[in-house]
Amino acid sequence: MALAIMCSGGDAAGMNPAIKKFVDYAYKKGEEPYLIYRGLEGLIDGKIVKAEHRDVAGILHRGGTIIQSSRSKRFFEYQFREQAYNNLKKHNISGLIVLGGDGSFRAMDRFSSEFNLNFVGIPSTIDNDINGTEYCLGSDTALNVIRDALDKIRDTASSFNRAFLVEVMGRDCGHLAIVSAMASGAEICVVPEIEFESEALGKRLRKEVENGRHYALAIVAEGTKKTTEIHKWLQETVGLETRVSILGHIQRGGNPTVRDRLMAFDFTITAMNHLLNSTNSNKVVVYRDGEFKLIEIEEVVSTKYKLPKRYLDAINLLD
Ligand code: F6P
């Protein structure tokens, strides 16, 4: 049986360990593994190559993805989806694994409703914002990159009378920001899910400054688009000289953590075992309550991811 794997959307640490496991396990099971290069763009252009063991040797510890990814505008058009499907058929590919985020799964949901596919998605995004799963590949590595940056920023912040505002990624979701704020002991955390209570927070911080607080750390999720506003507020209302650091794409890089390597292993084996025993099923592997399960792709894309309440509550417990 010919099986293929591809990455779509933002790359995430853990993709390479998943690709390696895919190739090694396919050969172990006597199947033919194919790699689709450059995501949906590559699928449209037929960049599909049969994998050898040597293609995936020495990649397990590397961040990013050796087969590259893309965000495809062309895939929104039917004629290109049809071309993509024909390319899969050309290689007799009867099972497809897609490592991607919410947007990629929406695209796959549409694709699978139009063509006869046997498909499994593996949640992969540093934002950790896919409905139905508690974990997405790449988020632990990104959190560790952020933790490292915040530990260093706190060193310099505490050496001056200064606040630091650090903007972290998270297009629509505050997961990276909240978990990072908890792990680094930040005093302020601003996320898209919760209204920024500038008045109450300003009052509290001004009092603390009067009582001797000489520095503070504020984490702001990119998705709030409030970095400039909060910088001004910290300087003018709270009265702390403030520096801004936007961590940007360094959060997407770095060697996958042990957690991401192990999660890649389990996600991939679960996906492949399912593909080898199904013909026309369109599912996503999710991690819930300590178990790996397969759920329908419609269930995943029909609802927006919601942060667990315990994280939202944690914002009020900072400081
Ligand atoms: O992959 C998720 C993510 O890193 C988001 O956190 C961020 O908003 C977005 O991708 C950035 O996308 P791009 O790399 O295309 O600029």
C-alpha cells in the first residue's frame, strides 16, 4: 500500500520526528512511504517522492520540517484541489497523513468531501489551538524557547528599574502567553480570550511600585494586537520605564523537546495503524485524557478551540 505524509501551514517542532517514524514504520509494515514536499503547494505541483530510509536518517532532533511546508492560496480553488487529487492517484496513494493546524484541517475537510480520500490529520501547531485535542505538536518546544527567553529577560529586568513587555505568538489563542506567564512568574498577561482590565490592574501595579516594586514582566499574546497600547500604559499609567521584546519566529524553531518527540511517535503510530485498516475515513488523531484517539475531522473543524478554564483562571492568580 502506498502511504504519504505532508506538512501544511506553520511548521512546528515535532514534524521531523513524525516524518521519520512514518517512513520507518511504513517499511516495517511492508508498505511504501511517500513524502510530499512543500505542503499543499507541493501536492498541487506533484512534488511527491518515494522515501528511502536515508531520507530520514539523522532528522529526529531537528526543528522545522525537512519536507517543508506552505500556506496555499491556490488550494482554495477547485481546479487545484482536483489537480492535487490526481497527483495522489498517479502514485496510487491510498492513505495520507497531514501534519498541520486548524486552517489546514479545514482545507482537508473540504478536500475529503469532494474526493475519495483516506486521510488522518496530526495536530501540529505551536499555538496549541485545535479543537478536540489537549496537545498539538510543537507547542512544548515553543514554550521552552519562550521560557528560555523570559528567564534571560528577567535577569536584565531585575537589574534595572524597568518593566519588560514580551510579545509571544498565538494568532487567535492565548495558550503560549498564559502558560509562559505561569512558568516565568510574569506579573501581567494579556490574551485575546480575556478583556484587558487596565484600570484595576493599573491601580494594583501603581500601589506595588509605591511599595518598592522596581520591575515587572508583562506577556502579551500577538493575537490581542495590544502591544503598543500596553507599552504606553506601562510607561505612562503605571510609571515604569518599559522595554519591548517581540519574540517572533524564533518561537517556531529549535530542537524538538523530549515531549514533542514522544508525542510525534504516538500520534504517527496511531495515524498509521488507522490508515492501514481503513479505506475511506477522514479523521484527526487527538490526545485527550491521557489517550490517543481518532475523531472525525468535522468534529475538529466545526468548533473553535477554547482554552481550559484553569488557564483562564490562572491570569487572576499572577503576581
Ligand atoms: O504557526 C502558528 C503561527 O506561528 C502563529 O502563532 C502566528 O500568528 C503565525 O503562525 C505566523 O505565520 P507566518 O509564519 O506565516 O507569518
